[in-house]
Amino acid sequence: MTTTPTTAKMAKRVRETRRSANERLVDFITKLKGSDKCLLEIMTREGSSKWLVNFRSAKPDRVFTYLEEDDQIDEVFKHINLVLKGATKCELCPNDRVPESQLRVGCADA
């Protein structure tokens, strides 16, 4: 199947739109700290998370994300790590913590 110039332009536009939307999400998480309260509640077991339940039932060394750009993923993981370090009464089990050296970026199909 050959790619027409119009199809290539549309694909590029879709990627740019998705990156822009993801950038807004990353900014909300990291700069506006819009998820910090929720993250701290989950870390101290004062809140619940469907994602954490799914994470515990999956392979413990893999975190699936819908962000596609490595720099965005890195920024979010660094921010979450800072929130985790700042949680004074964090009750997460040691098995829930994945060392940065073991974090791998992978697609959901892997």
C-alpha cells in the first residue's frame, strides 16, 4: 500500500494533535500538580486506584502508558518519583516500588 501526500499530511497532523494533547496532560500532572493530592491519597491508602489494582495484577516491572514521547514519559515518572519521596507516611509495600533502573518504556501490545 502506498502512502499518498494527503495521507501523510493527515498522519502528521494526527501525531501533532496527539502530542499537543499529551503535553497538556503532562503539564497538568507536573507543572500544575493537578494529580498530587490523588497520588498522595493512593500512596497513603486513603484513596483507591483502579490503575494500581491493575498494576499489581500485571508484571511488576512494566508500567503501560498512553504517552508516546519518551521525554513526556520521563517527565511524568520523575514527578511521580518526587511525589513518592515527599510522602512522609507512605504505606506502599516495597514490592510496589520499581527502581528507575528497571523502568522500561513499552507499548501496550508488548
